[in-house]
Amino acid sequence: MKNLLAALPLAIAAALAGCSNVPLTTSKEPMATDFAVKRARFEMNCPDASASVLSKQTIVPPMLASRFGAVEHAEFTIGVAGCGKRETLVVLCADMADGCFAADGRR
């Protein structure tokens, strides 16, 4: 029993070492950028369009927080340009989700 209690701090430290402290905006940025560029290439009919992140932040949408509990989202404003066209998309990616969606942007 004494050995078990002595090993407990090591087990806790090992478990915590496996947890990631990567910000949500950092972990979701590649997915959001990929989503934005694919959508823009289709909507702009421009296979050469490229994207860049203009801004990013972590938010808890008020409507979702009141109905479903606090779900963090990474919100990105992404600019896409190509074929003489430019578009801005707002992309939201929920924590613990495998996808993103785009709100209306500006063209």
C-alpha cells in the first residue's frame, strides 16, 4: 500500500503530461483554412485560389452556451484570393468536433 501511495504522484504527472495545452485556434487552424479554400475555390470557380488567416479567436457562442452548455469554438476570418477575385469567410470550428462550417462572409 505504501508503494502504491508513493507511485500515485508519478501516475498523476504522467497522465497530465499526456494532456495538450495547445490553444484551440492553433489546433483548428489547418482544418479551417483547408475548409475555406475548398469552399472558395468552388464558389469563385477558381482552382488556384489561396487562403490566409486574417484573424482568429476562441469564442463561446451565446446561443449554444445557453442551450447546450459551454462549447468553445475557434473563429477564423479567412481571406481567399485568386483569379482576380477576393472573398472573406468567417469559419467556425467547434472543440471536440471533426469539421468546420462557414458563416456568411464578404465578397
